[in-house]
Amino acid sequence: MPAIIIFMPVVNALTDQASINPVHMGVVLIVTLAFGLITPPYGLALLMASKFLDVRFSSALKASLPIYIIFFAAIAFTIFLPQVVLWLPRHVFPESVGCFKSPVGLGYVCP
């Protein structure tokens, strides 16, 4: 939560300058912050898990390396495929992703 509070003004300004959809940028930001919970040097979730299971942090870090590959793939997916990431928001809350009500009838028009 503190990282979101600290970085969001900067991220919002950069998002506006680059004409990136704010919902897409929010998804990318949350996915990367979740990845930060298990990566050193902070890695709070990994530190707590290794402490609770009485496992050395270095061995827990080695065991979690396959998860890093999955997280990198998820981050790349969210960055490079915004249409897939925004599919659900576009159908549930179309106005949040830049769609507007159709002037000729029912539904929305999405750019």
C-alpha cells in the first residue's frame, strides 16, 4: 500500500503523457508490486514463509525460482497484451476503459 501511495502520482503523470489506458497501467502496477512481495531484497512474503516453515531464506529463494519465471511471463503478458487484460473491464465497466454510450441505441462504442 505505501508503494502505491508513493508512486501513483508519478505513474499517473507518466500514463497521461504516454496516452496509456489508466486501467491497464493499474493492472501492470499491481502485478509488478505482487511480484515484489517474493523477490529480494525485501521479499516480505518469502521471508515470512521461510521463517514459519523454519527453512533458510537462501534455500527458499532457490525453491521459488520457477515461480519467478511464471511471474515474469505474467508481467510480460499484462504489458504486451492490453486488449486481453482490458477485456473484462471493457465488458463490466466499459466507461472505465474509454468506451462511451452509443448515440444510435443500446450498447457502447469502444475505440
